[in-house]
Amino acid sequence: MIRITNPLRSLCLSLCLPLGVAAAPLAWACEAPQPPADIPAGAGAERAQLLAAHRQVWDYVEAAERYLECLDQQEHKANAQARETPAARARRINAYNHTVQTMHQLTAQLGDAIAAFRAR
């Protein structure tokens, strides 16, 4: 019998298991990204501070979009299996909504900071 293996799975198993990391949670768990700690006020910020904040916000947005995609995939899987509890669905929806709200707040704060910086 010939056994066909997934090379990425084999690589993960060879790298993850010696480190004591379980491979299964990596495949299905969605990890929420951490938002930037602080966005400087544009009126008193230096250009370099705003550029760094800009990069941090967009790094967060990119990570958040991947997280939202992961949550969408979880929803499709749960719907296909029809095994999700209402509480688990509510948690996933709340996590999704919270992430979208955080993305909007951060980009608005960054926009305000840039506008204040340019108005000086």
C-alpha cells in the first residue's frame, strides 16, 4: 500500500511536536491579533512616530483580516457539520464583531492623528 502524505503536515509535525506544540489546534484555532498599544496624538507627534503607528495599524489590520477569514472558515465548517452550540456561535460572532470594531476605531484614530499632524 502506498501512503500519500501532505508535505506541509509532515513539516509541521517534524517541527511542532519536538517543541511540545500540538498540531491539531494549529490547524483549526483562530488567534486574535493584538492591536497596537497606542496611537500618538498628531498635534504633538513626530513624523517618525506617526509612520511607526501607521505601520503598526496596518500590520494589525492585515492580521485582523486573516483572523476574520479564519473565523469565516470555522463558521463554514461548523455549518457543514451542524454540530456547533449556540453559545459557541455567539462567541465567534462576538469575536468577529469586536475585531471589526477595533479595526474601524484604530484606522479612525490614525486618520485623526494624521489630520492633526498635517494641520500644524
